[in-house]
Amino acid sequence: MERKVLGATGISVSECCLGAMMFGAWGNPDQDEGVRVIQRALDGGINFIDTADVYSLGESEEIVGRAIKGRRDEVVLATKGHSPMGEDPNRQGNSRRWLTQALEDSLRRLGTDHVDLYQVHRPDPTTDIDETLSALSDFVRAGKVRAIGHSTFPAEQIVEAQWAAERRGHVRFRTEQPPYSILARGIEAAVLPTAQRYGMGVLTWGPLSAGWLSGKYAKASDVDLSPGGGRAALEQRKFDPSLPGNARKLEAVRALTELAGEAGMELRHMAVAFVRAHPAVTSVILGPRTPAHLDDLLSSADLVLSEDVLDRIDEIVPPGTDLNRDDFYYLAPELADKSLRRRGGQPTSR
């Protein structure tokens, strides 16, 4: 598998990264099979693994730790902190207090004394970015972290963080991890160009757009919104075909399926190859649940789309377009909390 340098870190990573969100209670509860998938990925040429403390509330990290035992030196290991790890409001966010504890907990679960990339999982409007960068810089200087990054940051917050690091002498964020797929192309307008300007590595997630591009959905009736319908039932605003954004996704999926067939490839393979084709993208995170899923995705790891196919994709979903705004997975607090848009309002406490 081809490799690229992760931003300006000098770290060489495979063009496909193994995402570990599906290992554990959130996806495949068979821990032994999860270990086999990870080891199979390493044997198949993937050297980059991405997990997070919140995935199955630490179980994913434990499975990754088991799988890489004895092979740590060949793995570029990434994890994330920020998301709630309990009901206590101090066990979440990007404060020094919490990230210090979160990193120690992650290292223990992973069975290692350092991670190669430590990322804040989302922006935290309650914590000054200077505070966050100060803590992360100390992690790097202590040898517990090799490089730092963030996930799902809007372009303006990427710029703010870069300026803060320069002004205050902090370690810079070296990577961004955004959602990106044929159906969710909004980051092409500002996030990806901004990352390029600052020499940042980009590892994208969701190339199959939560399953929309897996080949599972061909018509509205394929979307199961019943209580037992899994992810579609839990996140109906991203799946309900009666909503305009999802109706647009279903229409696009039909056209993309036809295009993939004409080009002699599977829709899911075309979807991953599309993300890999963007020059700003360093590595595409794949999230298989089973060895069979991994083998299928790896079988097309070197697929390159022709200019004609890429032009046809642009016609179906124009560049910079999010067919459903909810697919970005981050909502600015000013949009989520009405008090922040009205004089005299009191912000909702976290």
C-alpha cells in the first residue's frame, strides 16, 4: 500500500487508516475477532490505526492495545480525547484538567507509553484554545505524544488555533480529521484548502457516508427507521428519506450506483477511491467490523478513478456540496443555543 507523510510531521502513514470505532460494544462485540481484523490490516500493509477513548467507552482502545502488543514499533497509533466519559461534566472537553486524565487513561488501555498522534475530538467553546494547546504541548514535551491534531474543526477554528500556537510558542496542530464523502463535500470549500495552506495532514472518516454508499440503500424502503433499525433509527435526521437532504442523498446514490456499474466497479470502492483522489487527503479511515469487510475494502485500496468518472461525480454532487447539512457532525454553539443569538440571553450550561 502506498504511503504519504502525515503533514509536516515526517511520519509515514498508509493511504488507508484502520478506524477502530466498530470494535467493541458499538459495533462488533467479539473482541477476539476485532484483534484479528487489526492484525490482518497490519499484515495487509496498513500501518496507521485511529481510535478514541469514547469508542465503546474505552473498549476499542483495549482491543487495539491487545492487537498491537509486540508490534507497537510498526504502528502509527492515533487516539482522541474530548467526548464525555461519564456523567461528571469535568470528564469531557478540551481543558487541561480533563485531557491530562484522558490521555493517561488512553495510554493505560492501549498498553503503551506514548501515542503518535493525539487529537481533540471536537472543538470546545468553553475552553480557550490557548489552554488546550498549552496542555497538548506539555504532552509532546513529556514524550507521551509525538504530534497533535484535531477532528471536525471548522476552517476558522483551524486558523485560530494555528495563530494561537504561533503567538504563544505552543506546539502546532499538525492534522485535521474531518468527515468526507461524495455525499458530504462541504469541506472542499474551506477546511481542506486551509489545511493545505498550513501544511497539515488530513485523515478523513466516513467515506461510505454512514452506509449510504455501501450499496445497502437503493430505494426509500431500504432505510429501516424502526426501533431495531440500528444507526438509521438512532440518527433519523441523517437517514429519514422523507427529509429533503436525505431524499437528495438517495437520488444521488442511484445515479452514483449507475456510474459505478458503467465504470466496472462497486459503489463502495468508488466512494473510497474518490476521497483518496483529493490532493489534501493523506489517509482515508476505513471502519470494517469483520475480516470480510476489511478484505473487501483492501481489495480496492489501489483503485484510481479516471478524470471522466471524477467529472461525472462532480455533476451528480457538485464540489463543496453537503447534501444533508447534518452530516458534518458539528454544530456551532451559536446555532445550537438560542440564547447566544439574543441580547440578554443566558447560555445553557453544559
